[in-house]
Amino acid sequence: MTAQLLSPARLHDLDLRNHMVMAPMTRSRADAAGVPRASTAIYYAQRASAGLIISEAINISADAVGSPLTPGLFSDKQIAAWQQITAAVHEAGGKIFAQLWHTGRVGHSSVRGGLLPVAPSAVAIQGQQHFTLEGMKDYEVPRALTLSEIQAVIGDYRRAAENARRAGFDGVELHAAFGYLPNQFLVDSANLRTDEYGGSIAKRSRFVLEVMQALIEVWGSARVGIKLSPVIPFNSMIDSDPLALYSYLLGELNKLQPGYVHLMRALFPLDNFPHWPRDVLATFGPQINSPLIANGGYDAASGEAALKAGEAALVSFGTPFVANPDLPERFARGAELAQADRATLYGGEDAGFIDYPSL
């Protein structure tokens, strides 16, 4: 049964078709200038039966770019393309937020015109490689941001939020998960600063909180969400005490009253981190005053269970939406789900992008 999952929902002043959220997923189908292709409007409109769509991660500036063929929200051409996309989603009856992205050290100079990636500190990602159009490459040691550059990045977030309004989005989400720049400021193995943006948990949290304040000043708190991944070590996001870190951060976020907190469950084995919390929702959920969107490997049954147990206000689904554009209808019918072709998840043309059929 998926009665609650498929029932109408309300997120502050937004009426949603159901309690299902399409999670942000990079598809790498923008052009070299970061302009989404025309078929992106079809892609999102096909999936507008989700209660809320959160867009793929969108670069807030040219300096934020870390991966090739990813879209931006800092040029007039990019904004015009997103206007077509949001209009298509709204025409189909959907709602869509823009996920705002700065990759920080998760990038490579070959994607950035020869410029090194930037980060809180000059600490490289270990044990992984980065995708570029020239093949996989080892991560480089990033360049540490200066204090004035940090303020400029916060300004870039503000401008991206303003551009999201121009582009017709219904709100914005700060991507502070999965090892990107805001996450890098939070984690003590990546942030070795000794100024006001590093050291104590409060100082390491400052960047995220100042960015959130800037976004809220543009949109109002109800239309600004944040995505967090407290116990995902991907991209070398290894903190000495994530329980203390995120307990503090969530307490400070409560003061800002964001529209929602999008919380990722553990997606990787944590055998090497015995002191890390295992049950993210049980550990951090009670500390969150805003609506909680639960993310991470849910299906119809587990999503329904999370709602009924009061663990989440909404549940987000990622990969299932790729091959099942009408995912809510398939859940309603109990239909078998199509499986996404992983060879076409990133890059390429429209095959594997807009050609998955609905029922």
C-alpha cells in the first residue's frame, strides 16, 4: 500500500501532488557553456507527476564548475534555457526547485581552463579519480580560498538564487552533501583553516549558515532547502565526530527555519567508522524542526513506511525516476519498475534521457 506516499502533500505554501520528491541527479547533458539542451524541458516535464522535483545540481558560477557538461545558472543563455524547463514543468502541473552547486575540490583543472579547483584548504581527495572528457584523472591538491574569495562565493550563491527566481523555479536547495564545497567546509579532515571559517565546529559550520542566510534573504525561508549527508565518506568526507558536527549544524539551521532538510541515509559500508551513527533518520530526525525529506535507496514500501512512522515528511527517489518517468503511477498500480541503462546515465544524446516510456 502506498496511500500516504501518493496522497497530496503541503510544503509550507506549496501544494504538492503527492509525498514523492524526484531527487537531484546529474545527467551531464548541458553544452560546453553550461546551457541545458532543449530536450531537458521534456525530461523534467515527463517527471512532473512527482510532488516536487529538485533539479540536477546547477553550477552557481564559472568557478564552481568541476565536471564537464553540467549546467549553470550564471549566464543569460543558461537562465533562458531554465525558463523553458520550469515553464514545461509548471505546464505539466509540477513544482521544481533548483539545486545550487559549487563543487569545490571535486573537480580538475582540465575542466576549469587550467585553473586548480578551490577548497577551504589545500587538501586533496584521496583514493578516487575524477571524470573528465580526457578520461579519469587523479584529484589535484586544490587551492585554498582566501577570506575575500569566500565572501565572493557567498555572493555567487546569492546571485544564483536571484537567477533561479528569474528562471521560474519554485525555490532552491543548497547542495551541502556528498563532498562538495559546503560539505568540505564542515568536515575537519578537509577544512584545516585557522581563521573564522575553520577549527571549531561552530567556525566550520559558518560558511554553510552564511550561504543559507543569503539564499533565505532572496527567497524567504519556506522556499529554501538544504541537502546533507552526515555519514557518507565519499569524496573523502571523513569527520572525527559527525554526531557532534551535525547536531550543532542542525540546531543552528533550526534558527533559520529552512523550508526543509533533505537528509541522505548511509549509502556506503561504514565498517571503518565504528563511532559514526548508522541510522541517520533516528539520530538526526528528532533534531530537525523543518520538514524532513528522506533520501537513500527507498522503494514504494519503505517510503510509505517512513511516512507512516513519522520519520519523514516527504521521501525522495533518484534512479527509479530515470527509467520510470511516471513513477507515482507505477507505485499506484503496483507495476514492475523499468531499470535504467547505466551506460546512458551521464552524457550522450537523448537516448536514455527522454525515451523511457510511461505506462
